[in-house]
Amino acid sequence: MDLRYIAEKRVDAKIKFQENLYKYLIVNTIIAIICFVFLQSFWLLAFVMFFWGIGVLDDFFNAYSLGDYREKMVQKELQRMGD
């Protein structure tokens, strides 16, 4: 596989995570203000934060953890096959 292609995929995953995190923070801040001022209850905020947070967490693992871990495993397997 081309190294540039791999690097572009990693960068794209990191950008996707960062954009999703910023949107998550902004929208949840707005919902928190609305809940505090008008609803006097935070069940809507908790609902949105939980389910959207799962998506943000998935983007994080795809961008930072799982890609690197997978790459290390592939390199180990290639070394074993070469020996």
C-alpha cells in the first residue's frame, strides 16, 4: 500500500474526530443553556450527550488508538511471515 494513502487516511480520521468533537461541545453547551433556562431539567442533555458521545468516542478510537494498534499488528505479522 502507498504510504501517502495511509497517511491521508490517518489525517482524515483525525480531522473527522476533531470536527465532531467541536460540534459536540458547541451543541451540548447550547442544549445545556436551553435546558437550564427553559426546562429546569437536564434529561434531554444527558440523552444527547450519551448517544452522540458514543459516536465521538468511536471517532477517537478510529483516529488515534485502533489505527496505530492495527498497523503495529500488521507489521509484526509481516515480520513473522518474512522470517
